[in-house]
Amino acid sequence: MAKIRPLGIYAFLYLAFLYVPVLFLPIFSFNDSAIVAFPLKGITTQWYANLWSDDAMQGALWNSLKVAVASSLVATVLGICGARALTRYRFPGKAGIAALIMLPLVLPEIIIAISLLVVLLQLGFSLSLFSVTLGHILMSVPFSIAVLSSSFEGFDRSLEEASLDLGEGPAATFFRVTLPIVAPGILSSLLITFTISLDEFIVAFFLSGTEPTLPIYIWSQLRFTAKLPNVLALGSLLLLASFLLLSVAEVMRRRAVRRAGAGTSGGFL
Amino acid sequence: MNDRIIIEIDRVTRKFGSFTALDEVSVQIREGEFFSLLGPSGCGKTTLLRQLAGFDDPTSGAIRIDGQAMVGVPANRRPTNMVFQNYAIFPHLTVEQNVAYGLRRLRLDGQERERRVKEALVRVDMAHLGARRSNEISGGQRQRVALARALIMRPKVLLLDEPLSALDKKLREQMQVELRHLQRAVGITFILVTHDQEEALTMSDRIAVMFGGRIAQCDRPENIYQQPRSRAVAEFIGGMNFLDAAILSESEDVIEVDVAGFGRAEVRKPAGAYFNGSGLTIGARPERMTLVYDEEAGHNRVVAGTVVEASYYGDMTYYAIAIESLDRPVVVSMRNTIGRRSLAAGEKVQVGWSPESLVPLV
Amino acid sequence: MAAVTDSYTVTAGGRLRARLARSEAARGLALVSPTFLYALLLLLAPILVIVAFSFWTQDYLDIDRTATLANYREAWTDPLYRILMFRSLGVSALVTLITVLLAYPMAYYLSFHLGQRKALWLFLITIPFWTSYLLRVFAWKIILGYNGAINASLMELGLIAQPMEFLLYNVNSVVITLAHAWAPFAILPIFVSLEKIDRSLLEAATDLGDGPIRRFLRITLPLSLPGVVAAALIVFIPTVGDYVTPRLVGGKDGLMIANMVQFGKANNWPLGAALAVSTMVVVTAASLMFVVLAKQLTARFR
């Protein structure tokens, strides 16, 4: 593999194309100028420092964290039920049920957002972080199921039978054998759904009330050119956090797959 | 092994939709016996084993272990333990933790538990690897862990689902001997499922040969080998020559036949068998005949033939001999003893045989 | 499970087996029910409500529930909506084309030219996708803007005298941004279908005399077509309804249909609903046509 293939060059260029635009955010977040434009004017960390005193931003961050934690917990629990049911059992209507649960992956987000909005308002609910959480759970569950399915699928069924054979009941088997082996996958699911919720904008935008989430806050700041570098700093931190969380999630996912005995050559889906 | 019946399988049938996996299977297994279920894939042997383990229940019929009805009793409450085909070693636990797994419910005190685990590991020669995990030990070692894990539970019956199929030949032969010794040392009833007839012959006290969900023959290895009841059993176990024969007369214990290519003989019948009709198939094992050449004749009868092919197997050579009036060659095996010359294709020989070489098949 | 004591007749045993089968199905259904009900209540039901809304009319602050096609008429005849609808479809189609074309060689490289490091590359490719969409779109705003990266560096290099205006705030920027955003998502289905191709088929083709290009055209490409179709759908369907990108980088000329869907207090919900439903119907129809077309193409290869 030492020779340089044209396809290899293409691959590197492609990867660069994916990453470089995103790298502009951190670049300008250190730029010593309030105007987001070239040429760069020197390095400063003042924009990051400003974030410390930005109460509105911190409020939005706190809101986002609350929503993300709640959303990831519920989505993962629903994902465990769904993934286990879909990989282990046969039942009528399975294909249709699976399709509905996984539908948010393909639908335009705006459809999900407005449908939920209309129904919630018609039912008399007021918009709040709770409604945002409901929306985020709906969108995260398919990802949770995707991650956990590979965990469950690679899982050797005879391990559970062995546990039964040695005298443990179904509940004890779940806690002593199934859960520990699937645990890394569960952790991975929690991290991914957390990150999805943290970064999600559209559904939050439509379903939030007076309390903004972080992406909504960022959106609102995009109009004020003076505050732009602050937003860039914030965005860069967000990118870094997402990157770290996802890296850990991936390591966990691989560990889960290895534990259950399968290979690690595939990705998420 | 004593005469007490520990397992009764009573007309067990298992259907999956229109497919019958087990068809009115009945057999009784004695305490302390090393009992094998032998047959090709799909014959129902694993299905039957799983019925005993409790992972499945029969569509009809009864199963009793030590007198207690078992159908409907879940696997975790049966007095059986199983060694799975792929060993099912828990990947997140060490060897020691695996072996100790089933002891948790017994709530033994720490010392007693440790003692038992040590004893179990020593018995399978794995005491020095207790801290390893399943991906750090070899296949053969994993099998021993599976054995220790099951035996530590002191079950009444140990079920083994093709335990040696994943091992290479040398290791398999070694494990066959070890398993046999282990079973005698522990004294528990072993029920082994295998498709390898050599394995079954080597290790078992009795074998049940199964085809298509039914038991074709259930007997001691020697009897199955030397007196297979049917062509199917004869074909499955060991090599066999099949010869057409005409029935000349039949009495209580013997049947007089005229075997194509060979001649007349009076052959003993298996007890209670009747061969009505004009013809039957006669089986003849390659080692129950001999080749007479370069030496004085000394056999009951001989038939002239020509060597077609010789297959060398180290300790034996299998010769395919063409005999006039037979359309297929007859296989005769000869041990390669000192001084015995190997024959080449085309050489003329005499095939020595006697009525004891012949087995009447249903 | 009821204990089966002595001999049952086959029909009774059949009942037992049916009971066992039912219990596996029952357990499976019970297990999947929380997740399923959640999707039912918060996805399917609301979508049905939206569809219902599209047939009603807004009567100041109340909803007049007499069924009518008035909203649809307006959605389909109003020139603004028409333009936006076509533009959205066109943009999505273009984005899909670009994304899939660019993604295929990348997926090919991943599948055929990488051994151990496949997982790492997949991870690196998909990570940008998981980060904030908003931020990624904003990054393009920085790049394409009047004083953005492209203009500034080109001016620095002396290649242009004045910043180019056509980069931002029009359809072009929307297409570029969306293509970038959806790129990773297109790679995955193609990669999966390429992975599934039995390598010994390729060896057989080579053995029978095909050079690399012929082999690709005759074996690899046809066998990977299902993945390509899946990738196209995965990109096409959601991009039609995109809101953020047209808003941030589309300016006046780059708006898409989703930007017309307003659901604030003073807006016309039934009309918004009709627009949304119309969009979905059109998208579904386009997708179905595409799938049928693709199937016909693959059928010709057999």
C-alpha cells in the first residue's frame, strides 16, 4: 500500500474537503478582530474569555445540557427495548414497526418539527424544554437502535442459554451476562444521543418556548456582527466537545462489538 | 455404570410446522452410562439433546430424569448441565469466574467456593490459567473450561453438543481419551451428540444411531459395528461392501444365501429378524475378508479377483478388488505388517472369506 | 408454559407449539411496544394531524374544520410557492447528484483499498456529520462571504480585483453547503453495498479476461447500484425540506420551500400544512420514480 494511487489522493482531498470548512471556525475564533474576514489580524483568546461572563450563553448551555441528558437517557432505554426486540424476536408486523421507528432518519427534520408543534399546541401544551426533549428523543431513537443492534446482533445466543443451563433465571441472566456484554454499546448510545441533542437546531427551534438551547442561542447571535467572534469561540468549543464525545462513543462501540465476539470493520450503520 | 435407569425418553415427537424433527423417539439411558447420539446433520440428535437440556419442549411425549417429569420444566431448574458446541464461554469473565458462575445461587461461603473451583479446574488441567479471559486461551482450553463449568454443578446428567468438532484431529483424538477417563472418574451419565462415528465408537458405552428423527439402532459399539441392522446404519458406521444375495432358505437362527460373486453360505441372523422374500443385501466389512497371495491358502473359501486400486493409509491399505460377475469392486483391507508386500493395480489375487464375514441387512 | 404430562395427540401438541410461538411473538411485541408507541404517538399521529390540517382553513384565530382543497390550490397555483417548490426539488436533485458522484469513489477507496483502517476512516468521515449542522453551515458563510476565505485569498493572490459576489446568498451557495453537509451520509450506503460484493467474483472476472475498468463496469457497479440508490434517497428526501441552509446562505434568491412553512401564532397553519404535505408527496413521487428507474437500469444488466 506504499504506492500513491490516484484514488488515494482523491480520498485525502475528500477528507480535506470535509474538514477544512469546519476548521475555519476555530481559526477565526482566535482572530484578533471583530470582523470575520480575511486577512487574519493576530491571535487572541478574548473571545473565549468573553464566554465566561456571557450569562445568556451559559443559561442556554445549561438548558441544552438538561435536554441532552434527559433525551439521551430515554432514547437509550427505548433503543435497548427496540434493538433487543428487533434482533431477537419474531413477531407479526415487525417490518412495519421497524420502519416507523426508523423513519425519523429519512424524514426532513422540519416535517417532524411542525407535526409535533401543531399537535402539542392543539393539545394545549405550552412549548418548553420538555417539548424540545420529546422531539429530540424521537430523533435520537433510530440512532440508538442502530448502535445497539450491532451490539445485540453479534451477541452469541448460546451465552444466555449457558447461563440458564447453569441455573440462573432470565432476569439474573440479563444482569449477569447480557447487560455487561452490551454495556459498552449502551454507553456509546448514550454519548451519541447526547451529542445529537446538544447539536440539534431545527426541532429545538420550533419546539422551544422562552428558554433557548445552545444552538438556538447561537442562531440568535448570528445577526449581531459584533458578537460574532464570541459565537465562533462557542462554536469551536462545541465542535471540540462533540468530537471528543463521539470518539469515546466509537471506542465504546468497538469494545462492545469485540466483547460480543464480532469484527470491527463496519461503522455505525 | 449400574442398571438404574436415569433418563426415560418416551415417544418424544417434535414438529416444527410440517417438519418432523423427532418422530416418536423412545430410549432409556442408564445411570453412569456414556451414551452417544450419532447421526448425520439434521437427524434430530441436537434437537433431542436440547429437549433434555430444557431449551425446547416436545410436541408430544414425555421425558423423565431420575423419575421426575421434565417437560415444561425450564432449563435452569433441571438437573442437567450442557457443554455447548461453541463452548459459550462468557467473554467478560475470567476462566475462574466462568467456572464459578453457577455456584452463585448455591450461596457457598468463600472458602468452599474457592475449593470447588480449584478442584474443577485441576480436574480439567486448567488450574494455571484461572485468571485468563476467553480470548486469551485456545479452543481446546476453552472446551475444558466449559467442561469444568458444567461439572462443578454436579449434575445428574452431562450433555455434550458436538464438543470436539471444533478441534483439530490430533487434539480431538486426545480429548476423546480424556473425556472417557473423565467420565469414568466422575461417574456421571454423559450424553454426547456427534456426527463422527469414530468418536462415538471410541468413547461410548452405547450408541443410538439416528436418521430422520428416529433411532435406527441403539446398542453397544461392537454390536452396531459388527451387526448393523440396516443398510443405512451399516453405511454410516465404518466402510462396508454391499452385495446382492438370493435367499435359498431361512430358519430360526440362520439364513442360507447365495451371494453374488462369492457363492453360498449359511449366515447367522440377528435375533428376531425375518427376511421374507427372495433377496436381500449382504454387508461385508473390508477387514473381515483377506487377500491371499504369495502364501499358502488357509481360508475357508476364496474367490479370484484383480486389484483395481490400492489406497495407502499408513497402518492399513485398502484394496479395491474386481471380482468377476460383480459390477462394482469389493474393498478389502490389509494391515501393513512386517513382511507383507503391497500389491499393485492389475495383480491377480484371491479374496478369502467365510460366513462370519457376512452380515445380513434389512 | 403449561406442563405437558403424558401423551398428547398431535393437535393438542400443535396447540402447545402455537402457544409457544405466540409467546415469543407476544414477548417481542411487548418489548418493542414502548418504542413503537412513542413513535406512533409522536410521529405518526402528528403527521396525520398535519395532513388533516391541510384540508382545513384558518378562520382568523380559529380553525374551520370543513374539508376543503383551498390550501392545496393555493400551494400549487401561487407562483411563489411553485418557484420555491421547483427550486427545492432542483437543488435537492443537484445536491444528490453531486454528493453521490463524489461519494462513490470515496466509498470505493474505503472498501477496496483499505484493510485494517477502514473503521478509523469511516469514523473520521462520519464525525463531521454528527456535529452541529448550524455551525457547519455558518462555516460556509465565512468561506463564501464577501470578505470570506475564498475572496480574501484570491484577492491576496492578486487573481481578482474585487470580491466575487455570486458566491454567497444565492442558490449556488445553498448547493455547495448542502453537498458538503450531506457528503458523509451518502458514503455509508454505497460503502455497505460495496463491502457486500464477494471478492471472488472480481477474481473470477479477471481470470476470465476482464481488465480493471471493464470489471468495474460489468460487476462492481451493477452490484453496488442498490447502495447508490439508497444513498440518493437518503440525501434527496431530507434536503428538500431543509431550512437552515437556505436561511443562512441562500439570501433572497436561495430560499427553499421549508422557509415558507411558518407556524407562529399569526401564521396560516393549514396553508403551512398543505405546503408541507405537498412537498412530501412530491418528494415521495420523485423518489419512487427514481427507484423504478434504477430498478429498470439494473434489470438490463442481468
